[in-house]
Amino acid sequence: MVVAVLAIVLLAAGCGRDGGTTETTESRTGSSTTSGDFGTLANVCQSGNPSGAPAQGVTDTEIDVGVFTDTGFTKNPDLVDAAKVFTSWCNAAGGINGRKVVANLHDTKLMEVRQRMLEACREDFVLAGGSAALDSLGVKDRLSCLLPEFPAQVSQTANTGSDLQVGAGAAVSENVNPYTGFQDWLINEAYPDSKGAIGMIVGDNPITKVMAEKLDESLTAAGAKVAYNDLYPISGVPDWTPYAQAIKSQNIKGLIFYGDFRYLAKLEDVLTGMDYKLDWIDANANSYNQTFLDEAKGSLGFQNNVLDMSGTAPLDAADKVPAVQELKDLFQQYAPGSPITFQVLRAFQSWLLFAKSASSCGNELTRKCIYESARAETDWTAGGLVAPVDLSKPLADQPRCFNVQQAGPDGWHSADFGADTDGLYRCGFTPYRYTGDFGTPTTLADVGKSMADLN
């Protein structure tokens, strides 16, 4: 069961390092030697002469920021790399008004979310740039200790859109389908012949089974037909031939796969060996990495893998978006050889939101100030890394953007999907709101608190 949860939950990429529960990533440079501008954002980080300790985790020299990870289980370094690169760059530019940013890495090892959250409640000023697959296990403790969160990704309904959380981005665990625009493009514009022949394969796990129920509802409401819906054992299968044969025998044209992208690569190898090509395969954004490309290299020239970046600028947009090139340059400087994945892109924008909001608070850096400053961002783009979003409103209550990447033998590249915003995104679609009861996000009231308690 434990293996399954992490292998299957799509939004569970975390960070940390093996062997420790809480670690620290920091860069202590002297005076500012680097520009604190990023993309269209000016003075994200800068020097200053701070004084006092206005909040827990804030001294006259440092700011302690918690970063949740599952790395002790996943061995995935993406969010650790993002924390390292951001703190190194920001501190070289002078920190947050002169205070150095210290990233406390809380490795949940998958199941220890609550233990790590209790630690964060005792130590950290805020949480930023992190993710945990079983994040619902810690949300009540986070709200009880009034700890704001700027997550890279969210996973479970109880945490998704919970109070004191800003800038989480799209997630299947929302009460709306954030991929509505992408899926409408797939079935109505790009591949209309697939509309009546969609297949879905998910791991036999309560979390992903709910994800599949949600998308089945959304696709059906859009007039599509899920003609094949199957489960696979949570630990994977030694031979994907039976699944490939079922897809072929039912003439499935579009496939949604919820699980480890390495399993998807194995399934595609079998399909390709059978000379069966689908119109499209939704590989999901967690496949936006070199590992998937390597694992699926035998099929990339035959199968049509696509994914929705949900309004996040892709790496091949570096010539259009200076912020993307700047991020590439920062990784080359501070973490050479470390890949920039979808999780890294999401984490870095979360770090930027934390830093810009904290910087605006000046010397009196409190949780109330940083949270309210972040919520005041009505046109947030992370300097160009994401499509504009109004953080003053619940994400579910506003139009969205999507952008499509397509995999080929030469890697991931932008597909022709009718971009209408800066040549990168297609914006303005209204996400489908689920009618089923899939749970609700946790509120301060659920733990006997209110916004009046935040200071």
C-alpha cells in the first residue's frame, strides 16, 4: 500500500535527502554580489539592515523556511535542488532585506507527514517550495499553529485550497477539473475521433481511484465516452501485454494513465511492439523530465505523448520568456547537472512568491504581513514563469490557462494547440465543477481558529 501511494499519486513529487528527518540548505554570503531581480520581478531579494525578531523563525539575520519532501522514500531530489538554487541565489543578492533565507528540509519519508509538520510548527516562519504525497495528514496541525504555506504542489483534497495556503497551482484534488481546457482541446479540436473511445488506466489505490472518478465525470459531461477503464496492481505488473491487448481490442484512441510514468513507458513499449498507435496519450506533467524520455525512447517516435503544463512556462520557451532562461542559468551556476522538471518550475515560482511577499513587509516581517501580501497579488506571473493568476481569489473561482507539451525523440516541445496569450498559453476556459462529493479543503474554523488569530 505504501509503495502504491507514492508511485501512483501524480502530484506527490517531494524533496529532501536520505538519512535525515530535518536538514538545512542555506547560503551565507556577505554583501550582495548578485542581482536580486528575476524576470519581470524587481528586487525579489536584496540587502538591508534588519533588526529584531518579529515572528517565529525570523531573527535579525535569518528566516527559517520549511520545505516538505518525500525524498527519503522517493529518492527524488527535484525540490531539494530548487531550494538549494533559490536560497543560494537569493542570499548572494543579499537575502530578504538583509536576512538570509534558510531552507529547513522536512523529509516525511512518505508516512511521517504529521511528525514533520509538528517540527515545522516549532521552528519555521512559513513553508515554501515543498510537497508531500499524503499532505492531508498534516494540514490540521499546520492550521492549528497558523503556519502559512506556499507549496510547489498539493495532493489531497483536505489540503488543496486549505486556509493560509497561497499559489498552489492546478491539482486533480481540486473541486474543479483544472485540465478541462486541455481535455476539450484533445477531444473536440485536435483528435475528435477519440471522443467516443477514451481509455483510462489507474493504480488500484483509493487516492487515484477517486482521481479517475472525477475525470470520468468531467469527460462524460463534455460528451466523451470512457470506453475502457481498468486498474493495475499497486506494485506494478511484470507484463503489460494484457492491458495493451485490451486497449487494442476495444479500439481505444485516447489514453489517460494515472501512475508512475515508468509504468506508462513499459505499457507504451508493448503497444508499440503490437504496432498499435493511439491518437494521444496523456502522460501528465509529472512526465516532464528526462527520465521518462529515456524510459520511453523506444516509443517516442511512434506514440503521441502529450501533457498539460497548466499555465507553466516550458523550458523550450527560453527564447520568449527571459525568466525561463534565467532559471536555466541559475541551475547551471548553483546546481550544474541537476534537471529542471515540472516540479522544479512549480517550486521556484512558489519560492519567488514567498520572497516577493516577504520583501514587501520590510523589517517587520510577520506571518500576517507575508500572507496578506501574497494574497494581494492580482496578476501573479512569477516573473514570467506562469500565466497570470489572481491570488486574491480562490483558484476554483477564476478562468484558467493551459499549454501543451508533446514528446518526440528529441525531447519535450510545445505543441500546436492554438495559443492566444504571448504565444505560450490558451486562456479563459472555465474549469468543470464536479457534482460528486469528493471532500472539502480544511479551514481554520475546522481547528477552532480564525484569521483574527494570525499575527
